[in-house]
Amino acid sequence: MAAGSAWAVLCEKFRSAQSLSAVESKKDPETEPYRSKYGARQLLQEIKQLLGPEEAAEAGAAAAELRAVRLAALEYELGVNHTETEELSAGEEHLLKCTRLLEPRRLSRACVSLYIQAQNNLGILWSERDEIKTAQTYLESAEALYNQYMKENGNPPLDPSEHFMEEEEKLTDQERSKRFEKAYTHTLYYLAQVYQHLEMIEKAAQYCHTTLKRQLEYSGYYPVEWALNAATLSQYYLTKQCFMESRHCLAAASVIFSQVGQAPSAEDNEAEQDHQDLQQRKAEIARCWIKYCLNLLQSARKLLEDNIGELDPDRQSELKAQRKKEEDEKEKRRKKAVLFGTSDLCDSVLAMEEKVSCVCPLDFKEAREIFLVGQNYVQEAKEFFQVDGYVTDHIEIVQDHSALFKVLAFFEEDYERRCKMHKRRIDMLEPIYADLNPQYYLLISRQLQFELADTYYEMMDLKVAIGNRLEELDSHTVKKINSLAQLAVKYYELFLDSLRNPDKIFPEKLEDDVLRPAMVAKFHIARLYGKLITSDGKKQLENMQTSLEYYTFLVDYCEKYPDAVHAIETELELSKEMVGLLPTRMERLRAKLCPFT
Amino acid sequence: KFRTQLDNRLDGPWDSREKIVAFSFDYCYWSVDPEDPKYASQEVVFQDLGTSVLSGAFKGYNICLFAYGQTGSGKTYTMMGTPVSYSIHKLFAIFLEIYNERVRDLLKQSDHKKPYTLRVREHPETGPYVQGLSQHLVTDYKQVVGLLEEGIAKRITAATHIHDASSRSHAIFTIHYTQAILENNLPSEIASKINLVDLAGSERADPSYCKDRITEGANINKSLVTLGIVISTLAQNSQMFSSCQSINSITSEGDSSPMSSHTTGSVSGTRRQAYIPYRDSILTWLLKDSLGGNSKTIMVATISPASSSYNETMSTLRYASNAKNIINKPRVNEDANVKLIRELREEIDRLKTMLISFELVCINFFSTGPIVMLSVVAEAELSVLHLDKYMLNVTSSFFEECPCCV
């Protein structure tokens, strides 16, 4: 009986140590941040003493076995304790002792979990020493051990804490399995970080994905956080053009997020803040959806465009034929690898996915469907990210909205309707631009100036194309073309003005960061003056003169600062040509204007 | 601007190997021993940096002065030493602290339990601001220093309540400066801001948008709490940059965008744009347009000459050296350019042919007088408009007169 009660004392001590380390330590004063951890360490060392020296193992292999495992569990706890109190070397020593003791029996039900957790901690320890490769070795070996164990045995293994528990307290198999899986989830999560540090990006993403997946399976997650993480991962897939995976993450994010109960009525300040946060998360997921729609459309555009950015009908029919054949099967196979969740969750996710395609749209009808989904999310995101309070976010959303219209216009065959889409862009961008103080939002201001200028340019081009189709170019269309060109010039000029210093002087030498945008703006203005239509010869001469001045600016600037050449080679080459040709043309025009002088 | 080589040769028990690492900075000061002939006093530092701060603010630039370095290496001293000695028009000051992505007012008595409750918001006209932050009108240098001292005192006392807060928090002291001027005989205002930023330790102090350094500090964490950071870093780093730059997407220089390798005109690559729902730090948010753009940014990195501080010194210098690249860049959308360039090439070719044929015409039909010349010129002019029908209508009369040109 004495042995029994002695064991009970040990178990009690162990429990106290764990509670000190996990619970009490959070309340430690700042002046003694590790007080409870040191207390726990003290207890653990006492237990080690009480276990007695190794050689003293009295009788029987079974007893020796038991003792070794208990000792290993203690070494593990001590190792973690030292690591947490910033004593890495001592921590490493204890953890190594633990793995050494367990080595021969690491695949047993009693030891596998402990061994994996010791290796996890060695992984952390080495990463803190910036030895990522060593960390990787430990973690990958933990991963391999898990797989081997599950293949060969698979029974829920003992949790490390059970080595100091009385028989009647031992955990259920269900709980054991849960804890074991959790330890393994941590292995994968650490590996994700290791791969990221080693710049093995794809592998890192794969491990993040698996971590998320396992969080769902073992219910170890906060819905809002999980949803946000899944939505973020979707953005990674976007950049890799994996639209199926991206959509799956987003659909799962939306489904999981919808499970979050609405915060109780916003009475006190805190509830109000929680409510706000929740709304923000919702809007953020919506923004991820917007990017999804936008990128999908832009990808399609890239596939379909010819060398001047127009829809290529040959390409279109080619892709349509191709799509019929392969897409379906390929997708199904890929999908298996990434599927989130249990069966009931799966259904909701699938239902969510069905609302938007994940293959590139190949005609206007398909593009429009994706556009509309994106536009809905624009509205949803704007509900939270209002101009007042969230200027940057709000404008970014509007810019995305504009980009959605822009890419939709690519699919539209009718020039008039296409022009109207660009007009919609103008209508949304111009008012926010007008309200924006460039002193605080200089960069966004500049983006808007450029985008507005480009959009007007685009509209002018369309009007010219429409004009070309007419029997006769009427004065109304000419007027329209000219006014659009002038508006484009206006916004390019506004951009150039933004480069002026507070004394309103244009910089002698442009900073590297604005060199190319500034030169492109000058170049576009030069071109625009060349495109203005007038029947008045004198006016035409003036326009040509202005155009010449802008082209000359580029040429002169590059002569003065040869460093600038590399940034605008093509533009410079063309400008030089124009600077050579325009004066002759103007000469001729002058001759025409007064032919007899 | 001059370049300074910093010679980090160290000996002693720390590391007996000889190490020389060179960094280039605009200025370099030695302010350890006042007896030293190379000693740089506060006045010297002020002459070099302070005066440009003030004249910039006077002109209407936003100014941002960062101090970064090991605790005890003199950040606060550098900040405090900046005298405000110019004539005052209308000034008010704010002083705030950011800790754990939360903001509190350093110039107002706050709730002790929850001091960091202020939210950052943005207004289209007045820019990013902290909601509910107290503003203090100041009329002279003494008052400014008074406020600075008050806030710093508050930071220090708070440090005993919040574990390690002062070394992990940023403090921003901002002076709003408004001058009334006459522009075109109309009363107008020039508003500018001077931000003095006391940065925290490296792990939280990244004013760049560069995510990988944030996780460097976070390193491998013991729980899944940071999974979000890991994933967002992933998404951030994988944003693809092609040779096509876009002004629609402004990125920091910290990323690996190939600014130097664009093949202009002939590309139509797109940049994958993702949205990362993890916000960049409050610090960057608040100082958004004080970094780059129409503002002047000065970074003061303070280091200690002690060999025991070698690691900190190196990391500070490395950080400061990286900070030179933290400027937001506008990028140009090339969509429109591609079309324009192709069109312009065509025009140039056409113009050249026209001018050559004009010369031919001149030789062959010189005797027919100016009418012929006119017709050729007209053709050249109009073809440029790309309005084929228009051209046809207008020029048809000329063609009738001069069939040789068809």
C-alpha cells in the first residue's frame, strides 16, 4: 500500500507542476515572469529524485521499462520548461535525454506521442537558434514517425501526461486520439513555417492547407479566425492561378464564417467592438472574393487577347473546344487533395462553390456571371468599408470594382456598350478622387489620376473606332473624341503636377520611383495632342507644337540623364522619331496654310 | 550627401575574428565622449537634420523622423534634443503609443485596465487619425517639451504595468503645423506634420510592408495562434510581379519586383493582385503618407560602441540600411501603353513613307505647282487621324485632282 500512496504523491506533484506551468504562470507578475515555471521545475526535479537513480531498477524488465518511460516523460517536461524560460541549452539536453530513452520503443503505444512532441519541441528550439535546417530534420522525422505509427499500429496512443496518472484517471481512447492528432497538427504547422523560412513556398502552402483541414476535422479552431485564414490562403492560390483551390478555400471560409453566431445586441462598448470586428471580417472575406472574381476574369483575358489586347476569336474557339475535353476530369482529381471538412460541411461548401465558376470564362456571358458575383461582393465589402473612416480600403474596393468593369469590357463586342462600361468606371472614380486630399493620400491620388487618364484614353479610342465605322464623321463625334482626349490630358497633367514640390516647381531630376510613370504620362500627352481633331489649320499646328514639346521633353531628359534611358527605351525611341518627323510635317502644314508666301 | 563607411572591427571575448562590414549612410555621428575631437553635439546633429526638418515643414512637406536602435543607445535623447525654435503660427501636438496593434493617448489620463482602446480611422480630407486622441495647442518650445516629457513619463510608469511594453511599443509625437498664407491674394493655409517616431525593437518595428521580417520576429510559435501570419506571409510573398508594372498596385521596394527588367511596350503581363486581410501594422497605417511621396523621411539609427552590443548594433545597422528602401512606388499601368506604342509606330512608318513620297511627288510634279504639294500633305495629315472614312471623304476631291497619288 505504501508503494501505492507514494505513487499517488508523485502523480499529485506532477499534476501540480503542470497546473503551475500552464495556468498559474499566466498570472505571474512582470517582475518575476517565470516564477511559476521555476516552481514547476522544482517539482519536476523532486519527482525525478523520487523515481530514484537509473541503476537502482529493482526487478524485472517490465518495471525497468515503465521507469524508463516515466523518466522520459519527466525529461520532456523539464526540457519544455527550460526552453520556455529561455534556457535553450539545458532544454535541449533534457529533450535529447527524453528521445534517447524512447528511441528503442518510439513506435509503441506508450511512447509515440511523447516522442513526437519531444521532436516538435526540438524543432522549435532549433528554429529559435535560427538553425532552420536542423529544425526541419526533427520535424520531418516527427512527421514520418506519425505516418509509420498510423500505418503499423493506429491505436490511440497514450498521452504523455498519462505516465503520471493513476489507473482510474487514465484518458479515454477518444481523448487520447484527439490529443495525439493535435500534437501531429502542430508538427505540420511548424513544418509549414520551416518551409516558409526555407522559401519552399509551395510546400509551406500545402502544410498550411493541411493544418487548416485538420483544425476542422478535430474541431480545434475559432470559426472567425479559421475563416479568415482560409480566405487568406485562397489569395495565395490566386497568385498561383489555382482557381479551384482558391474557390474552395473561399467557399469554406464563407460557410464557416456563417456559423458564427451574431454577437449579442451591442449594448456595452465591448460588444459593440466585437460586432464591429465581426462585420470587418465579413467584409474582408468579401474582398477576397472580389479578388478571386477579378483575377479569374483577368486570367481569361490574358488567355484570349491578341497582341494589342483585343479578344482573339480564333483563340476563343480553340479554347472552347479544348475545355470540353479535359477540364472536368482534371479538376476532380485535383480536388480530392484539398477538400475541406466532414460530409455535412462539404455539402454546404459545395453549394457555395456552385455559385461561381472556377474555370476561365471564354465569352461575355460567362464573364458577366463572374463579374456579377464580384460586383455583389463589392457591395458587401463597401457596407463596412465606408469612405468615412476607411478611406484607403474603400478606394481599393472601388478600384477593384473599376477593374471588374474594365475586364468585362474586354469581353463586350459592342463598342458603344463597352464605352458605357468605361464611363461607369469614370463615374465611380472621379468623385472619390475629387474628395481626396493628396497631402495624405498622395499615392492613391496618383493611382486614381493615372487610372482616370487611361480610362478617358480608352474611351476616346473607342469613340474613334466607332467614328471609323460611320459613313461620315459627324461633328458630335469629333467633339466627343476631343473632349475625351482633353480629359485624359487633364488627368495625366494632374499626375505630373503631383510631382511638383510645394513651390510648384517640376523637379529637375525625377526620383527613380516616379521616373517611369512621369515619362509615360508625358508620352501619352504627346500622343493625345497628336490625336486631337480640328479643321482649323492653325489650331492643328498648335497641337502639333505641343505634342512636339512633350516628345522633346523625353528626348532632352534622357540626354541629360542617360540613366533614365533604361526605364523608357521604347518610348524614347519613338519620341526621337517623332521629334525628327514632326517639324517637317509642321513645315508642310505651314506651307499649306499660306501656300503663296 | 556623403557616404560613410562604418568600420565594425571588434575584438574582445565576443569574437576574435576580424569583421569589417560596410554600410553607407548619409550622415554618421560620434556622440560618445564630449572630449573627443570628433564629437558631434546635439547642435551639430540639429544643424544637419533638424534644420531640414523645419524648413521642409515650413514649405508644407510632411516630415517623419524615425529613431531606431537598442534601448539605451540614445533614441529618446536624439528626439528630445530637437529644439523647436522657429516662429510659431498655429501648432498643436499629439502624442500616442502603439502597443500590440492598439493605440493609447500619452497625453490623457486613461482607464488603467484598458488603456489601449483608441481606433485608427481615415478621413478623405484630413487623412488617417486616431479617434478620440487629445490635441494640445502649443505656442512655444517650452510647452512642446513639456508635453513630450509628460508623455514619456507616462510611458515609463506604464512599463511596470505592462510587461516589457516600452521596448515593444512605438511612440509617435506629432506636431501639426498650419500657416496662414496669401495665395493669389486669397487667404490660404499650408498644413504640414512633423512626426517624431520612437520605434520599438526590431521584431515589431517594421515600417516597411515587408511581411517576412514580421515572422522573423514571431519565428516559430508554440501555438497555432500565428497561423494567420504564416498564411498571409505566404500569400504576400507569392504575389507575382511581371515586367508589367501597374500604378494600380503600389508596393514597397522591399519586395522583389523587377523594376529594372521591364521590356517596355511589348509586354502585356499582369500582376496578380491578391487581398491579404491581415492589416499592415497600425504604425504604417498612421504614417502611410509620411513615408515616401510628398514627405521627407529621416531615420536616425542609434548604436552603442560597446563590443557587447555587437549583435544589436549589426541588426540596427542592417535595419537602417534596409529602411532606405522603404518608399512606396507608383507603377504605371501598361495596358494603354501597348496599344499606343503600336499605333505610334504605324504612324511613324506612314509619316516616313508620306514624306518620302512627297519628295518624289515634288520631283515629278514640281511643274504643276502648289496644288499637288497640298494634296500630298493633306493625305499625310489625315491618315494620322486613323479615321479612314473621314479621310476618304475629305480627300476624295484631292484625289480627283491628282490621280497620280492614288
